[in-house]
Amino acid sequence: MSRLETAENPQKLKRIAIDPVTRVEGHGKVTLLLDDADRIHQVRLHIVEFRGFEIFIEGRPYWEVPVTVQRLCGICPVSHHLAAVKAMDLIAGYGPLPATAEKLRRLMHYGQIVQSHAVHFFHLASPDLLLGFDSEPTRRNIVGVAQDFPEIAKQGVLLRKFGQEVIRHTAGKRIHGTGAIPGGMNKALTPAEREEIRRDVDQMIEWSLGAVHMVASLHRTKPEFYNRFGEFDSSMMGMVGDDGALDFYHGGLRAQAADGSTIFDHVDYSTYEEVLQEEAKSWSYMKFPHIRALGAEKGWYKVGPLARVQVASRLSTPLADIERKKMMALGNGKPVMGTLFYHWARLIEALHACELIRDLLDDPDILGTDLMADKGDRRGEAVGVIEAPRGTLFHHYRVDENDQVTFCNLIVSTTNNNQAMNEAIRSVALQYLDGRKVSEGLLNHIEVAIRAYDPCLSCATHALGQMPLEVDLVDASGDLIHRARRNMGAPT
Amino acid sequence: MSDYETFLLDGRPVRFERGQTILEAALAAGHYIPNLCHHPEFKPHGSCKLCTIKVNGRYGSACTVKAMPGQEVSSDTPELNGNRRVLLQMLFVEGSHFCPGCEKSGNCALQALAYDLEMLTPHYAHFYPSRPLDASHPDVLIDFNRCIMCELCVRASREVDGKNVFALAGRGVASHVVVNSPSGKLADTDFALTDKAAHICPVGAILPKRVGFAVPIGSRTYDVDAISTLAERRATEEA
């Protein structure tokens, strides 16, 4: 853990805030504490909103949860929908899903990977990469990209649309659908719907492959910069199938150290509490998870595209696997750790998801109508895990004999990356800001590092009841009348 | 004298049989008047006031006012529809009608009417009630936060099921539906999933358990057609 988390004498330092962090989902801010010589003493990514879903779904019937809880987010609601329903499959007592039902859920999920990765890369990240980190800020957005690179912007928009249409055909709506229900799916895919998706899938594979090549070519222009920007060693975690290949929908947990050695492998995710632990800190609404065996100081890890394409032994589709090998070759036998490699890995995953969609559309099972599993005995507790676009997502529930939720714990992808994002911005602050006069362009380097993780800050802030809170009551002239505080540590 | 006589509804003649209410006659003739507490199998109730019309210039509930020859009835007017939107807004803020997470969404008469009457916002300050669910019954769940006190469950349990499981308690703003058992819990009644009252709630207050979102989006009652269009089509098919 970096020494820059907490300054020794914060009251003597000047403070710079990036508030809000832009082109991310949700609301966050970064604070930097600097001395008179502009040396950096403290850097923190703060999450300044909260959701509270863990508490307010308590008492609700379990079958409602997969639909309710996806309202955490409008970017990748399918992740919460599927993680919750995987848990509720077990709570409701259902056995293994029929092949069609599981494949329809996978299709929905892969559609979401495509749309979420497309919206992140093209709409949120590409302005930095294509126009420059310190380019004119008023043009550093998707409109600026559309003006200078209209074909790339168009492909981004249409890739996202393709993913949204896959979701619509499987979940009933592009955002916040209801397709997955405990025990299976509520809707079959019609031949007409399959053909509509299939009509575009080869074009999407071609465009996503082109996007991977574009990021690879950007890397070739300044390899040292791309390798070293926000580079730091960390453990990584992702989900893999029995054969060790990346599996977005179901599998066991695998964690690797920075040197590529295995920390744990094929861990049954229902036992996640045996390998992971969460910690709360006074200055953020987002929890800090770590690998239990390594402790809080050394046990933090990365999740998401860069972690999972590297912890996986391979990708199951040919084009994506070739691109994965090309990227990993730059590590010379060790995992690559530069923050900007997240973009490269993310687009490899978008390509992988497009190939997986094509394969599923060619599978006769996808048009089946056997959508519900056989029902057995109810359970009181279950865990559902999925590889969401931003990383490993945990949903853990307990349900009483009246069918009401009594406990919920969510560890969302961005929460898993909390410490890693903080380390990334500390690394970038030391690399680019320490001792220099701060400019907008330099501050954007901090935001570039955060954006690379594609954080969903709204999803990550749900620990209602535990979060530190400070409420100031001020009069019309701005003078403090009363301050109420709860669970607060040292002020920043 | 002919068995059929007519009144004018928004300028159109509507035939009726003696004894019919204006609402019954209008619905039978394929002319929709918004309503929530009305049910063709039960006596008029006149509580939700959504069906408020003007009969010869005076306000009345279409579900209780008998049709008479020569009446001039107005219903689909900006004024009356505006009043209906206000009533809907008050129902929405009085309860906790969070459609995005409600399994009744797409099959809910309150939601369908809000769409049909173009209610764009709740307008009023939400009450944010926090009423405990009654999930004690093995087959049926009650979410009191969504009750609109139409009393259809009260009437169905009393008049069809012969059980008197539900009743209205309290007065004014404190009015609420209660379960008629010593504990107040549904599990301590003889209520059954097969009861009429288990399937009559127009909103998401009384729900058969473990059904949830089994009906996909696109196949729910009001997914394709508005509640008014559906009622008018049903009348045409029955005619």
C-alpha cells in the first residue's frame, strides 16, 4: 500500500480537488495534498454518493430481487440481474438450468459486455487516447472524437447498440429487463430475433478486432509511456471455467500474484468469505476488499479486463485469444501492469464477447423452449457471482422461511478495484505531478488513470448504515451552526 | 317502450339497459371511462373517484349513477382528465408505488391508468410509507405499501369467498386495510390461494408468491395496448 494514502500533517498542506471526476459512471472526487514545493503528500479517490441497496432490499421477497437490485446501475444492470438470479436459483431450490436457459443468460451477459465495453472505450476513454490527455478540454469528449475520427465514433455507437439489442431480445428491454427469473428464463429467443442479431455479428467482430488493433497501434507509438503510465505491481483475480479459460458467466475464482504465481485457484465462489475480506475506511463510502491470506496491507488486488484476461489460461474464441497472447507478450513472461493496458484488455474482451455471441447464435439450443429447471428443496442462503464488465461481482443473500430477504452483501466490481484505483492515481501523481506546477492537463492524467478501470461509482456505494457521514448545518452567511458526524475518522 | 334507451357520452349516443350504471353501459358499448375500484362482479363502490363524470353539468361517479334516457354525460374532457391525474398523483405519493421493482408492472391498473392519462410526474411530496410486508402466508404475499384501498379484496373475500379476511380500519388519512385475524397476520386466517380475493388486487398489494416476473416484457396485460384501448376492444369482442 502506498505511503500516499494518509499525509502525516494534512493541516499544513494545500489541497487540490478534482470534483467531480468526469467521464466515469457515478460521482467521485480526487483530493491531493501538496506542500509549498508542490510535492505530493496524499492522494485519495473519494466516493461521494451512496445507494443503500444492501439494506433496503431487506424484507423484500426473493423473486423480486434480481429485478430490483439491477437498478443499482443503468450501465451494466444485467450483471446485477444475473448475479442476483444465480443466487436466487439456489435459494428457490432449483437444480441445474436447462441448456437453453443458461445459454440465453450467457447471450444476455455477452451482449452487456459488448455494450458496456463499447460505451466505456469509445464514449468515455477514447477522447483521452485519440485526442491527447492534455488536449483542449472542451473538445476532449465523444463529440470531439466524432469530429476528428467519425468512423471510429460511429463504430463505437453501433457496437453499443448491437449489445443493447442482444439484451433487449433476451431480457425484454435494453436497460432493466426481466429475462432471468429464479430457475431459468421467462422468454425464449425466436428465430426472427436470432436472425436480427446474426445479421450484424460478423461486422461487430470485425469492428471490435479493429478497435483492438487501434489500441495496439497507439501503444506502438509510445511504448514506454503506455507501459509505465500508472504501473504498479498487484495481485489480480478473475473467474475461470474448469479448463482455466475465462468464463464471464460461471466458474471458480482464480487469483494470481504480480509475478504470475497462483494465490488460489478454482475456489468455489460460495466460499468467497474464506478467501476475501472487506474493510471500511473513514474517508470513503466504498469498502476495501483484500485477499484474506495476504492481509489488508498486501492483499488488495485488481479485477476487470486486465486482471481476468491475464489470470485466465486462455480465451475460448480464436481471434480474442490471439490478441490476448500479443498483449501478454509485452510482459516478457510476467503479467503486464500498466494502467492503460486496461483499455487493450477491455477491447480484447469485447472481441471475445462478440465471438461468443456468434457461437451461441449458431448453437441449436439457443432457440429451445425448455426454459425452467426442476425444483427441489429451498435454501436459506446462497451466493451468485458473475464477471461483470468491470470485474468480479458478488451477490450474497439470506432468505427466511417466509421468502423475505434477511441479509444481503454485495461486493461489486469497482469495490474490488478500490485500492488498485487509489494506487494507480498515487502512481500517476508521483510520475507526473510531484514537484510540478499543476495544470488541467496534468490533473487529467489522474482522471485518465481512474477511467482506465471503468469504475462504476454508483454501483460501488451501497453500504448504508456503515458509511461515514458528516452533515453541516450552515446559516445564510455560510457560518457553521451545527455539525453532525457518524463513523468519521480523521478529517481530510 | 323499447328495452334500449340512450344517453349521450361526450356527444355520442350510448345504448343502455334499465338498471345499468353509466359506467357499465359505457364499458359495454366500448367507451372507456377510467376506473380503479370498479369490478363487474361486484356492487358499485364509488371510492376511487377516477370515474368522476359530469351528468347534465353536475359531478357524479359513473360507477354509481344510473343511466337515464337523455342524460348528457361528459367524461373525456381536459377538466375531468386533469382531476383524474390529480387523483392518480395522490394515490402514487400516498403509497410506495415503485414500478421499476414491482412484479405487477405491466399488469397494474394504476400504472396503466397513469400512462393512459399521461401522468408525467407524481407532483406531490411523497409520503414514503414504510409498512411491513405480510409474507406469513405460504402462498400469498401482501405489500401494504402498494394498497390503494379500493376494497376489492374486502368485497371479494366477503361476498365470493365468504371469509371476511380483509377489512378497512382507521379514518381519513389513517385508513388502511387490515387482516381479520387475532395476530393480524394472513397466515392466521383461512385465506387460500384459490380465493377470489387472492387474484383481484388491481395493483401489486396482494400477490401470489413465487410468480414474480414469470411473464416476459411484451406479453403483459398493458404492454402493447393502453388500458382504455383494451377495454374498448374487449367490449367489441363481447358484442
